[in-house]
Amino acid sequence: MTNRLLTVSMSPHVHSGNSVNKIMYGVVIAMLPALAVSLFYFGLGALQMTLIAVASCLLFEWLIQKYLLKGKTSITDGSALVTGILLAFNVPSSLPWWMMVIGSLVAIGVAKMSFGGLGNNPFNPALVGRVFLLISFPVEMTSWPKPIINNLVLVDAQTGATPLALIKEGLKNGEPLGDLMNKIPDIWHLFLGEMGGSLGEVSALALLIGGIYMLMKKIITWHIPFSVLGSVALFTGILHIIEPNAYADPGFHLLAGGIMLGAIFMATDMVTSPMTPLGQIIFGTGIGVITVLIRVFGAYPEGVSFAILIMNAFVPLIDKACKPKRFGEVKKNG
Amino acid sequence: MLKTFPKGGVHPKENKFSAGKKIETLPLPKQVIVPVSQQIGAPSTPVVAVNDMVKTGQVIAKAEGFVSANIHAPVSGKVTKIDFFTDSSGYKRKAIMIDTEGDEWADGINRDPSLQKDCSLSPEEIIKKINEAGLVGLGGATFPTHVKLSVPKGKTAEYLLINAVECEPYLTSDHQLMMEKADEIMVGTSILMKALSVSKAMIGIENNKPDAIELFTRKAKEYKGIEVYALRVQYPQGGEKQLIKAILNREVPSGGLPIDVGCVVQNVGTAFAVYEAVQKNKPLIERVVTVTGKSVKSPSNFLARIGTPVSQLIEAAGGVPEDTAKIVNGGPMMGKAINTTDVPVTKGTSGILIFRDSEASRKEMQNCIRCAKCVSVCPMGLTPFMQMAVVERALWDEAEKYHILDCIECGSCSYTCPASRPLLDYIRLGKQTVNKIIRARKA
């Protein structure tokens, strides 16, 4: 026997090799298709916005950990990177850069670090940042650059409304739904992403590719995206059948706006979603229903962010109510 | 579809390097250290004194009460010390040291290797013999076998389950024993069926041992009432409760025992030991031990006498590799790390695992990101992250409410946690404390 010291620890002595970093960078990879589409339609402005968001999220996390908490820094775990990209995905590419810096500070500083950092935040940090910006700078946050292929200008002067806003405004002014639907891109263009909107939300196709990647890598399970999209489709489908002239069809609701981004990337955030499959389905359905309520009956044309944040608040309750079924949880001699 | 348990589980890399390696009988050790506490239950009481001469197979420590087991001299020679020695738990425990002299066996032990099929003993006589031979569960839990066979009043055994799953990665001792002693194991199983007065026995084997499944399916045709089940490779398939659920779809109630659902589970190695004890009068003085690891020169399956120093086993497998940083007694998922190789092989030693530097330490713990992987892999349907959280805060009542005592300590949660959180360490601490509180409440 060599006289070296042996490590003694409790079992298990092997580990799966999975890590927080692998999960976070997996999410980043899954976001690349949507990022590519945003560059395609919104040009360098989208890239600039993403870089500013990522840089400021990483910087604020590092500053807070190093100088306020005076502890170890963990910006390499990838979570601030994910928050940064998601925050950029949720704003128009024409947003002034300093607003994005403020949004990042709110996302990282207020929504994440003030609760104790990664894993402890009850609300999705990127969404808190986004909603803060929307309420503080309503004009800038709702001026959408038009998608132009091969757009290499930095800030696009041409702006237009999102399809959701167009429909909402039009209906309010008494225009018939049929006419309004002709003003927006057809369903195929909506699917590809050729519409005005936040830079990461436009292409359902790119988001779905990312979602499938995350499913394959077992970063997410199907429960949340499926229940969000399913409940939106069901709810808007019922409305559409009852009154086809007043309510847009489910295809429109699924492809226009941020529901794809929300269902695949925002609602699936592990930290702020329930733990059990049943809980996740309740959570997702809640998001779908609230989104449609806001879109159809509320003041805002889009309600995904609010819906997710509202359901985030219910996660502890849902977790309490939906515990997994225990093995042997049967009556004795049953 | 292969049978399996319905919920949770993980599939670690199997790394069965010693698979197919013939069982080698180790040369007699020069000296053995035989702990008097090798079983769950009361330590046995030494019945020999220093300077006594003992023969192989002679009782040297008697069972203390019902839940305990006799201990026999694994070699012949002279008792040189009865003292406290460090055992594989790291604690100093009472043990009997014998210096080997010659190879003299106690009377009545039949060392003829020929198969003896017929057994005309009554169930009581069988259990008595098993009790005298000091048999304990050889899967690692070391629960005295005769206790499991004594079905309490008001309960009935319907099925005997033979656990031949060997779901722990690396270990191959059961597998190799099955390949070499299939008939003996079948006879042992039949004897156990007789002892329990059941007409059906099921042998569960994980599907990564197709040769054993094939062999036993063939053998089962010659023995009445024994069936073989191929099970999916999924850890912890060999957990008693998981095995019953997989094969019979019966769920042992929380806090209950297999007998509550009419089952008795015995390890396949135990079935072989039962054969030797009942048919050959041979007490439990040796067992098969896998010695393996990624840098071990020749991963092997050894037949080693109880009390053989672990260092001798490792020497026989090519010596301690240069990059050794951790040595584990048992499998990688549930085994215990030892801090010296001077500890003896005991009845529960199924393997000696040698880990390299790069495998020996855990990664740094990160914050829980609530990914729920621990929840989804828990075979008992528990919430490990929550149990750890309440134990961290010393909320013992909460820990009890989260059913911390249901945990079977399989380690799937810690294995899978992406944040490398030591979930099971905290759960063990919680279980201990909650058990203490419950005992105090009852007192």
C-alpha cells in the first residue's frame, strides 16, 4: 500500500456529470436559431441589443456578487448569459441602449440577486426586466422596427405595429376582423417570423427548433410548453367558434406575439416553474388562459409576460398541492 | 417489454470490467481479523479466548438474541487477540484475530463439491441450520437470513424473490457466482421455498446479464415453481421494494416490509450460501468479492475468506494503482469509502472499488436551480431537494412530514443533481435525527 491518504465521502461515489453550466449553455444553444432569425430580419440592431443585454447582465451580476455580497462570483455558470439573451429577445431591436442597461440591472439586481441569486428568485428575471421597461418606457417598448431581410442598418427608422396590436386597435375602432386579418402577414410568414415584434419572438419555426433541441437534451419536458400552447389554442379556438368575426383564430394567436417564446423559453425556466408534471401542466394552462384573457379582453395587446409572472407567483402553492405520488402510499394491507 | 419499477431510477455507466472473470480462490491469509458485528442487529459474543486453537468453520462468536448471527472461524489456527480493530466503517469495533495454522476443518462440514440436490429437512430444521451457519443477506445489507425466513404471526409468505439483479455498476460477484454455481443456487432457492412453505419463486436478473438469464431460464425448467424474469437495466432495480414492484406489481406500504405484501426477498449469493449451509453443513466463512476499478491491473472476482485484509485482495488484483484516491467497500452507488486497506472482508463485502484521482472527489456544490431532476429520479416518489432544504434548516418535524424515512438511500438524487448538491448526505442526517425523535416520542 502506498502511504497516500484516501478520500472518504458518503455514497454515491459516482455522478451523472450533468451540471448547471451544461443546462445553461444548452439553453443558449437552443436560442441560437431564434437569434439568427432576429439578425436576419432586424439586422445589426438585434445583434447590438443582444450584446448589450448580455454584457450588462454579466457585469451587474459580477459587480453585485463581488462588491455587494462580497462572495464568490459565479458568472460563468451561464445563467446571467441566458437572462441577458432572453431579455434582449423580449424587446424591440430599436430600443435605446441605455434602457436595455437599466432593464438588465432590474433583471439581475432586483429580480435575481436580491432574492439570493440563482435558484432563489421567485420570478423570471428577464421578464421582470422586460415588464419594468414596458411600464417605464411604453413608447420605446412598443415601437417595432419592420422586418427587412438583409437589413444592415443599425437602428431602423421604419416602424410598424405588431400583428397583435394591429388587430387589437382595429377591433377597438370597430373594423371587421376579416379586413384586419388581411393587413397582417399570412400564417406562413407568421410561422417563419416575418412580422414586427420583439427581436426573439418572431419566428415560431426557430423557437420550435430550439424547443425540440431542449427536449432532446432533457433540459425541459413537454409539460409546460404543451400545456401553454394547448390551452391558448383551446381557449382561442372556443372563442373563434362562438364568434368568428370578433375573435381571431387559434393559429394566429399561437404564431403572432410572444407565446412561442414564452412557452418554450420563459415559462420553462426551472427556477420559477413547478417541479412535478401535474404542477407543470396546471402552471402552463394558467399561463395560456391568462395570456388569452389579457390579449382578448385586457388593455394590452400582448399578455404572455404578465401571465408568466402571475403564474410564477403561484408556483409555491402549486408545488405544495402537487406532490409526487409516493411509493407505498397505500393503505396498509390494501 | 422488460419488467421494471415504474417510477424514477437512473442508469449510471455499468463499467463491469470484471464480468466473465472466473472466480479465483485466494490463498489462505496468514492472519484474519473477524469482526463480531458483521450483521444488522446485535453484535455476536465471542466464545473463544486468546490462545485457543480453532478449526475452520467452528463457531467463535455466538448470536446475541434473535436478530444477530453466529460467526465462525474462517481459517484454522490460534486466536491471538480479541480487541478493538478499525473495520470498514472507520470505527474501532470488537474483532477476533486468528493467526492461520494449517487448514483443519471442523467436523461435519462436507467439502465434497458434488451437487447434492435432495433435501428432506422440515422448514424448522432448515431455518435452524441457516441460523447456525450464521447466514446474513449477502447483497450488502447483511440482515440475518433466519429472521427473514421466520414469517411473523398473522402474515403469510406467498412468493420468494431471488434478487439476482446486481444493479450496482462495477460489481460482478453475483453474476459470476450465477454462471459458475447455477445448480447450487437453484437448489438453495428450492430449500428457501421449502423453509417458507411457498410454491413459487421468482429470480429477477437485469438484462445486462443475458448469459445468466439464458442459463437460469434453462435451469428453471428442472426445478419446480421457479421462474426467471429479465428486468430492465435501471438502478435501483435491485432495491427490495423496487424488485417486488417490478416482478409482482405489488407495492410495499410506506414503513412496511416485503412480507406485508406476501414476499420474502433473498440475494442470489445468499441462496448459494443456503445451499452450502443446509446441504453441506458449511457455515458462512467465505464469499465472492469483486475487486475492480478503471486503473486496476486485473479486475477480478475472488473467493475470499471472511477476515482477509482488503489489502491482500487488492494485491491479488495487481496492487494498488499509482493514481488511487478512494477505495470503496461495496458498489459505487451505495458502498462505503474506507480510509485504509487494513480492514477485513466481512459478510457484507460484495466488492472493493478503486477510484482514481479524477473520480474521487465531488464537484463543488452550486445553488439548487429547482430543475426537479431529483424528484423525477427518486424511486420512492419523494422530493429530495425539499428534504435537504428542511434538514439544512434543522426543521425535523417538516422532514418527517416530507417522509424522509421512506428514503432507501439509493443515491439516485445525488447522482443526478446538476448542481452537485449532496442531497443524500443531508437526507441521511435527517433520517437519523428523525428516527431519534420518533424513538424519544415513543419512550
